[in-house]
Amino acid sequence: MVWSAPAPRLRLAVSRADDHTVLHVAGELDTLAVPALEHALHGLETPTGRVELDLSRVTFCSLAGVELLVSAHRRAAAAGASLTVRRAHSAVAHTMRLCRVPSGLRAPAPNGHRDEHAYARDLLRDALALALRITGAPMGNAQLYDPEAGALRIVAQRGFHQPFLSYFETVQDRESACGVALQDQSGVFVEEVAASPVFLGTPALDVLREAGVGGVASVPVAAPGGVRLGVISVHRPLAGHWTDEQRATLGSLARATGSAWHDLRHQTGRGLARVALPLPPPLPSPRSGAVGGADR
């Protein structure tokens, strides 16, 4: 996906499927950014007349931004076409709810939290704490997979602040190490984010640079049978090599996490119990400052 050149507030990209066109938006949709989005909507070529907006990377949405979305939605309907919000960041969804936008424009609500999801969140948090201890990385996050939305959502983190947490609140594509790890169900080890094809030319690279991330490792967590649970990622400030030991141990941790969820989910008569994850063999001389639970 090719993004527009960096701008003070918005970056845009277009992707196409057989029956619709998706306009991806990243940044802040304040009053000054509205004309740029309006211009993009007017100039968008839509052979089928169906346009979907991906607003999952829009970390602020003003009332003027919502008014533009409603106006564009109504114009499309009057012309026999359609414009809907495919995905929305919580900041956008909140403003849309306050403004009571037409139901045909709104993105679907996130999936409700079930007991097994709550247990999966706890396991992922524990796995993140172990991953930080194992690698000595000062930063990291754990994401739970929502199968209905097809998205990863952050449930635990260490060392990050805004705008990182806001930008990566949900991940549904391949423009991040965690997104690639989820879709490929394979570990992704980025030694230098600034030179990685995963991030080059994307808004995500700007966010990582601002957060002080030089390298990242993401491993998918899946239960036996292929049920996707989420992704564990660790981040370090400097670029560098991820050793074979680090790769293997993070992979072992991910498999142990998936197996623990699977075993307890299928217990009979006891429901979902709370247990500790098995600790993989530590690497030589881990940094003691990374030991402990993940921020919640």
C-alpha cells in the first residue's frame, strides 16, 4: 500500500478489491485537515460506487470531521453509491456515537468480552512479562486477536506512551511487525525498523521513531489446531541482531502460551482456571531491569 507524502496532519492511501475501494486515513482529522480528506473523497475513482473508509489510524476526530463523513455518506447514497466506515479508531467511534451518525455509516461495534477472552488476556500479559525478561527489551506489548473484527487489540504494554498506544490501538493489516506475524503465523524479527520493508513509507515508521524504537520482534500466539490468540512483541531502542537463541526462546514462549490456553479451555467441570506459564530457559545474562509484570 502506497501512502501519500508525510503531511502535518493526515496521510492517505488507497487500496482496491473487486467490488469496493478502501481509502485509508492516518493522523488527526481536525478542522484544518478536513479539506484534505474532502478533496481525496471527491477525487476518488470508484468503478463500483462502493467506498469504505479505514479510520483505524485516525487518533483524533473533530466534529467537523464527523460532519464531513456524514455529508459524504449522504451524497453517495443520493447518487446510488455507498460510503461506509469499515474500521474506526476508538477516538473516531466515540465522536461518531456522540454525534449520532446514521447507522449505515458507522463501523461495527467491537466484539464483547467473554470469559475465555479474559483468560487469554491474562495469559498474554504474563507472556509479555516473560518475553521482556527473556530478551532484556525495555519496551513491549501484548495484543489479543478479535476474530469478529479481524483485528489485534493491545491488552498490555511496557514502556510506551501516546501516540504509540493510540496509533497501534488496533492492527488489521501488514504495515507492522505484529500484523505480519499474525497473518503469516510466523515470527517477525526486524533488526532495524528504519530499513525494514514492513515499515518503509508508512505512517507507522514515524510513530516508531517518535517512540524510540530501533528494532522489534513479534511472535504469534496460537492454540493447537491453529486458533489465533494474539501476538507478543518486544521492542528495543537500538537496531541490532536478534540471536538464534532469542528467536527460539520467544517461539517456545508463544507455543507454551497457546497450549496453556487450549488446555484450560478444554477442562471439564472446572471452567477456566488461573495458572502460571512455564518459563522457557532464560538467555545468558538478561537485563534485570526488565523483570516484572506488564503495565495494565
